[in-house]
Amino acid sequence: MSTSRDIRLEPMLGGEFSTYATVTLLRRPERLRMSGGMGMSGAVAGVIDIRLTLRRKSTILHLSHRAVGEVTEETRAGYDTGWKVLLAERLKAYVERGQRTGLRR
């Protein structure tokens, strides 16, 4: 079972992103799309699309997280915060220092 500190991604079609979504598109190394309930309660369907673009000696990450259904402002704000923590803190720490805070192998 996943917790907020324990994020797992199975990088294959049909693989799971923790308990939130299923991998529906994978084009290594530039694109990942996942679909599912995203851990939201009620009748909700969502899509997360992540694209990586090389620019000089850097990689730009483009994130789109769309959902339809009963999505409250509180839920939206929680996901805004969650993506910032996951990308700006955890992923950055892994890429820059190899530090795996809450990221499983």
C-alpha cells in the first residue's frame, strides 16, 4: 500500500502509478501519460501527461494534469501543492543529488 511518502511507478503500459492511475502511453525517454481516478473520491477521471524536452544542456519537464468530475477547490489546491513537492523538491533532489526521498526503485 502506498503512502504520501511512498511513490511507485511501474514504467510500462498498464503499469501502476501508486494506486492513483495506470500508464496509458509511454514513449521513452520523452513522454509518459497516466489515466485514472488519481486518488480522488467520487466520480472522477483524470489524465496526467508528462513530456520531457531537451533544450541545450537541460531537460524541460512539461506537466499537464486534467480531471473531470467532482473536483473541489480544496482538492485542486492539494494537487497543486503535491505536484510542487513531487517535482520541485523530490525529483529535483533525485536528479541533482541522487537523493531518493519517497521515491522507490
